[in-house]
Amino acid sequence: MSRNKKANKITFRTLDEFEKDVFVNDPERIEAYLNETLAEYAKTGNREDFFKGVAKVVKWIGISNVATKARLSRQGVHKAIKATSSPSFTTVLSVLHGAGFNFKVNYLNK
């Protein structure tokens, strides 16, 4: 919330704006967020939630920045992070790398 002194109006940020402010300059928080979305996917098998999480991160960082670093087109990144898409594993890795992250495998002790 902030005050506009000229009109003495209170303005509010959206949840998306707040999340971006919290996460965009904190790679450790983004890493934790991505790991949590991946853990949730491992539990539920709902890949749409994982892709929604990746999509948020890509938007926070900037689709153009991610596309350039991933060596994909903006349209390719949009298509890859769409919740209903089925991108290849290579594309998912490229998008994660473009966002500045990698994929890590952990042993599940069953």
C-alpha cells in the first residue's frame, strides 16, 4: 500500500506485483519456490501446478531475458510454460537454465 500525496489516495499492489517484489531479487527464494512446486508435482502428479510455478518465475525474471538465455523464441518460452502444454524435457531444462536455475535429482529413500 502506498499513498499518492497529490490526490491523497491509497493505492494497492496486486498479489502478482507483491510476489514479484518479494522474489525477483532473491534467487534463493525463487529456488525454494521452484523446489516446492517440483516436490508438490512429485506428490500429486499434477504437472499443471509445476508449470504454473515455472511460468510465474519466468514472468518475474522477464520472458525476453529467459528466452535469450535459453536460446528459445519468446513464443517458444510461452508455449513451454503454458499449464496445459507438454514440452520436452530438454525444453523444460532450457527454460530453467534461461531463468538461471538447473534441475537436480535427489534419492528418495523408500
